[in-house]
Amino acid sequence: MTTIAYRDGVLAADTLSTANGLRDDYGPKVWKHKGVLGAAAGTGAICLKFQDWVRNGMPGDCPFQGTDGGNGIVVAPDGQMVCWGTNGPWPVKQPFYTL
């Protein structure tokens, strides 16, 4: 289970990735692109699609759809946060957040 946390401009996550009970390495769970912070948790392939989606300006529908159970967080340079998941986007109003 992935833990992602944001506070005071810092977005962090654990580094363990697993697939079918075995260690996996799909890439970093947290990234920064053009001042935007992002992180994702869930199936590695969908998390990579989420990362690409954010890096490309979030065109069309978010990759987290249906029942895949993944979640992502995007933090704009001004600190505004939006979480993405199977229930659509939801803005985060608190100064810190974990998922």
C-alpha cells in the first residue's frame, strides 16, 4: 500500500512497488514537471499513464477510471492541490494532505 503525503511544498511517497506479491520497479511515485508536483498510487501501468497525462497538460479523461482503485495528486506551483481517482477529481483545501 502506497503512502503519499504533502505539506509545505514537499510531496513525498514510499518507494516500495509490488506486483502479485513481488517487488516491482515501475518508476518513481513522485515527480516534478514544469513546477507541478505529482504522485500516483495504484497499478504501475496506470500510474505511468497518469504521470504522462499530467506531463502532457491533462488532456481528456484522467487515466484513473472505473474500478482500478488508483489515485493521484497534483500540486500546482501556487500550492493548490487536486486529487484524482475513480470518483473523479476533488480539490484539497487543507494545507497538508495524505493518501
